[in-house]
Amino acid sequence: MHFMFRGDRVVRTVFLAIVVLGTSSLVTADENPIAAAPEKTAPLKVGGKVPELRLKNASGDEVSLASLHEKQPVVLVFFRGGWCPICSRHTAELIKAYPEIEELGAEMIGISPDSVESSQANVEKNKIGFPILSDADVSAATAFGLAFKVDDATVTKYKGFGIDLEKASGQPHHALPIPAVYIVDKTGTIVFAHSNPDYRQRLDAKTIVEELMNVK
């Protein structure tokens, strides 16, 4: 009987170890919320709070997201990078709308996985007048639920087009954000949110201006 009890205890111990290991793997997965594909992302929604993050601007200086919305509403525009033609076309549209956005008492901030150097090159090439922040480690995109892992086949295809994601970000993660626009009020609350897993679909700048008119 004593032997059977010890055996039973061993079985239970092994069972508990399996449960613990299984739980541990789930926790690890939850701690890395980068989605496996664009359509599997889970973007933050209206009513949520802006995560406390520090990113670098195109000059390499650290900027706190919280400091951006303390005095005025902020439009946060997540894009894939200066290498993306569709992003560049959308940026051109935003540049035209920027004066009107400023007149409404708001600031607009672009955020991409580009490194500081790549961000600076993008600013200079496209003459971008609003601030661009480098999210090279995709910490902001991840915190906003926008980050997804680019599959190996797509990484290879991009390289065939002369697009090197690792060179653009300076990181080996091969992650990008789905394009998104957030309007944040002075309390740090998201009052407007738009995102689309289809990177070819972008929010019209006119809509951003119209939504800002309702923000205090």
C-alpha cells in the first residue's frame, strides 16, 4: 500500500508539472501579443487609454506619448515605413491636411517601425512637417494591438523588390503594424480609432479633420 501511495503521488506530481508547464507556455504566448497575421491583430478601441511609452523622434531624442496629449488632442498615425509607396501617398495627403489639423488645436504624430535614421531619411525625402517617431522595436505597435509578424515568404518577396525590413528598422523581428489612426484627447483617452488589416486601405485625411472638430 505504501508503494502504491508513492506511485500515486509521483503520478500526481508529474500531472501537476505538465499543467504548470502548459500554463507557463500560455503565459509566454500572452506576453508576446504580436499577431501571426494582420487579420489576427486586436487593436485598441475607443475608450481605451494610450499606453505609457517612450519613443525616439527623427533626431534621436526620446519622446513620451503622455507628454504629447497633455496640452492638446493628438492624432497618432501608425504606418509601415518610409519604404512603403502607399504609406508615402497617404503621408502626402496628411501633409496637406496638417495645417488644418493645427488650426483645430491638435497635433499629428506619425509612428512607424523605421529606425531613427530611416525616419530622418523619410522626413527629409518627403518634407514631412509633422513629427515622426521611431518604433523600431514595435513596442508601440504591440501595445496598441497593431503588430503582426511578416511571414518568411513575404520577407523574401519584399527583398526581391529592394525592401529590407531589417535594414529599415535595424531590428530582426520582421514585424509591422497594420495601418491605424487614433485621436487621443487631453486625458489620454482614445476618442476615435480606425485600423484596417488591408494595408492598401487608408483613412481619408478629411475624415480625420471632421472627427477632430468634435474633440475638445
